[in-house]
Amino acid sequence: MNKFINLVVLTFFISTVLAQVKTERSNKIIIIDGKKIYLHIVKAGQTLYSISKVYNVSQKNIYKENNIFTSGIKSGQVLKIPFITEGQSDKADYSTHKVEKGETLYSISRKYNVSINDIILHNSAAKYNINVGQIIKIPNLEKGNFEFQDDNYFYHTVISGESLFSLSQLYGSTIEQIKLTNSDAKKGLKVGQVLKISKINYDNTERLPISYDNTPNSNFHRYSNLYFETPNVTPCNRFVYNSSKKFNIALMLPFNLYRNTITSGEYEDEDDKLFYKNTRRFYEFYEGALVAVQQLKTQGLSLNLFVYDTENSPAKVKQIISKPEFSNIDLIIGPVYSKNIKIVGNFAKTHKINLISPLSKKNIVLKNNPFIFEVMPSDVMKIKKTSDFLCRIYDTCIVIVHNGSKKEKEKIDIYKKKLVKSFSSRKDIKEVVLKNINYNKGGISAIRNALSPGLKNIIIIPSNSEVFITKVIKNLHELTKKYEIILIGEPSWELHKNINHSYLKKLSFHYVSSFYIDYDNWRVKSFLNKYRDIYRTEPSLYAFEGYDIMNYFLNAIKQYGRNFQFCLSPYDKLPNRKGIIFDFNFERTGINNGFENNSIHILQYNENFKLEKTNK
């Protein structure tokens, strides 16, 4: 029995010694406003007290320097420590005050020029009330080495206009919970009143281990033996264009020509009263495509353009591909919707014709069909590119904020996989720490708890709900006073009327987009002039898309022939890889699959509230 007790005591002693982490001064010193500042990276097991002792700096001053007055420190956090030479220190220093009749915390705070919070944090008995004759400590804020920390509560000083409801929303608490910890709040709030509000932790912190796999990725977009072994297939470097040969190009779009010839008055119940079922965009796409065709013809490309109205009907699509001329098609652009892409895709696979899916984002159509090109990157590809971008930002804290919906949780699962994959290129990181917050439960206080002073805090919000986004953005904006935040959102936020764009700028708002138009670019200006000359109007987004897609793939077929799928890579010599709205960089999604465009723009507001690319 004695041996067992001795073993337990020894084990406890060893574990206690091992738990102690030696704290040493950092050798990294910077100058801020003419003052020397240490940069100290907190290690697991270090406390504010141990750090203050090593640097001979008060805990209070460390709290003030890093804007963490009422919260603890965390492993990995970067602290700014005021520079104190050896032999100097700022020891604790208090004065005392005996409460007299008629005095309040407010009057005492004014007398000593300290906040009510400062008095409460050093006098726990004063949190609820003070009594005549009570001795309270008044902290000297310039010299104090105060050893306090409250990880369980926020202390909030009431300001004009605040209510129990607004505070419950701000801290993710309830009115009943605030009343429970503040008995004097039951009668109503008063300006200057200090409330103790419980910290409710609704975040789900996950540590995702990184597996370093040095196996090179299979490169599916370069030359392949899938078809070069087939007779009459010409490799890229042997193709020479001959203008006497005309390429046959099929453009398949759901124009719904018959219905759109009916008087526009028939469409009073439509969003766009001039066009049937939102078909205007396909006419605009066609107009942009014709500008590219005209341009390529002047540059010596011979082609026949066959334009088909699919009417978004599978029966109509089957009728079109059964036409005699369709067996001689060299390139198919369209159709638009997945059900029709599948039908035409089977035809293209059988006849070995490249098919371009211009607007669909569902890369499921690429599976087991190596002849389909998808121009619009899928949501999964966008998340992958976002993760690659975040990997390049050092010293980050990643927080995902969601509303608990099934769709957003599915996106979060994708983020987890892609972040681990992207961060595997960072040999200095062993795991990805991801903080997952349900805002509807935790509110802004849960986000505040998750953020780290001294680090870049990446907040990802995978939501398109305008009501939800507007509420979160307004509260996040307040946190920029203490934290450096980079907000990752969705392109649809640009269209939300209730979001304050100055808030987005302050939050360093970024989003990923398939397209970007730089109106200062000479190629964009050239397209605008040609389009205006022909159509006497301004081009829509779909007109830009039609031009870029037609221009890129007609140049590809001219440069490499109808089997250009073997030739498009990050290293090819095609001059228009960067379009006026898209960038093009295709790769196979699998050895027997089609190609997905993986070029994505990462956009951010500049100083003039203009969107610009950060991944130029």
C-alpha cells in the first residue's frame, strides 16, 4: 500500500514538473511610436504572471498594451511587451480609500481617475455594492503589477441607450441570465452601472492534424496516352493550322425563340417582362460570343457557326444531335443545364468532340467523360483556392461563423479537408486549429472569445442570407478596434443593399469569384467599343462571358486542332489564357474525367472602395 502511495506521489511530482514551461525573454524587438517593444509568442503552460516576471513588466500594462483587459492569454498568441531595461521594474502600487456616506463607485472612480471596471476587478466585494466604512484598493494604473484574471465573466459598463435585450444580443446571453448575476439589474439599467455577464462558450475548437504526403499529384491535364494511340489523332506540337480548313462550331443555348417572339405583355408575371423565363442572359451571351467570332475571322480563322435553340428540352436536344451535320462538328459550346449536358456529353464522348459547359458549376458532369470542359469553377474548387490563399497568411487564427444550417455545415466539412491539404505545404505547422461558431447560439461574445490579439484573425462566413450577414457584420465591425480581422465571405454580399460597405472595408473583406472585370484594361476597353458599335448598348456580365469563352476556345482549336484537350496546361503558349473576365487554367478532375477551370480571383476592397485582385 505504501509503495502504491509513493508511486502516486512520485507520478504527481513528475507530471507537475513537466507541466512547468520555462519562460524566456524574446529576442525580437520592434519600434512602435519611438518605443521599444518585445514580441513574445505565448507557449502552452505560460501564464501572464510568469511572463510579467521575466520582462519585469506589470500584468496590467501587458493587458493594456494588447487590448486584452478582461480575457486570458492563449497558446500561440503574440504579445507586445513594453521594453524595460535590467534593474528597472514597475511593481504593484495601490492606494486605499475608505468609503464615506453618499459615495458611489462612479464618484470614487472620478475622484481617482480610474474606471469603475478597474475598481471592481481589484475589489471583488465591490462588484455588487459598497458600504460606508468599507476599505477598497485603488490601483495605480501606471505602476500596478496586478494579478487578476476572470475567465468566466465580462464586465460591462452601461452606456446611454443600452437595454437588457441589446446586451443579451451583444453577448449571446439571455435577459434572465443577466438578471441572475446582477440583482440590481432587475429594476432596470442605469448609465455607468457595471454588469457581470457570464461568458458562454459556444465555439467548437477542432485541431486538425496535417499529414505530410510528398507523393506528387497526378497531372491529368498534360499529354495522355488515352487517345494519342488512336489513329488520326494529331499531337499538339505537330498541328499546323490551314485556313482552307473550316472548323464547325456548335453553339447550343436555351433561347426559347418561339416564346420570345410573343408580345412582351405576355410576361407580366416574369422578373424580366421582356423575356421568357429569364432567357435574356442567353441572348446576351450569344451577342458577346458573336463579337469574338467576328474578331477571330478577321484574324484568319475559318469556321462555320451552327446555332441551336435547345429550349431547355431534353427531347429537343436529342433531336438536334441527331441532325446529319452534327456528326461533323469539331467543337460544342453548351448546352447550359446539367440534364442536357449529360445527353450531349454522351454524344461528344462517343464521337470524341470537346464540349464546353459555359455556365454550370456542377462538376459531376465531368465524371467519366474526358471531353467536357467546365468553365465555371465549382464551389469545392473555390473553397480549395480560398484555403490556398489562407495558407500564405502567416500567424493566423481561423474562425468559421455559421447559422447552423445543413448547407453551411456541409461547406464547413469541405473547408476542413481543403485547409488540411493546403497547410500541408507549411512545414512549420503540425495542425490546423479551426474554431467553429454557431452565431445563433453564441452571438458576438463567442466570436470575441475565439479571436487572438496579435494575430491575423481569419473569419469565414459561408452564408448568403442577407438578414444573417447584416447582423453579424454590424457586430464584427466593433471588434476591429481590438483585433486585426480578415473577413472571407461570398460574392452575393456585393448585391445586399443593407450591408454597410464601409464596414466591409474595415473588416478587410475578401471573397473568391470566377470572374473579375478591370475596366482600366485595354482589352476590356477594346471589347466595350466593339460591343457598343454593334449593339448600341452596354454589355452585361453574360456578354463578357460569351466573348471570353468563344475567344479562348476558338484560339485553342486554331492553335492545336480539335484535339486541343491534350495541349492546354499551365505551360502552353496560348496567348489569351487571361481573358477579359475569366482566367483559364484547366485540369482533369480524374484520369478518366473532364476538365475543370481552377483559375479564381480573390477580390478585396481598396482604399477607394473599388474591388481589386489580391492574387495578381
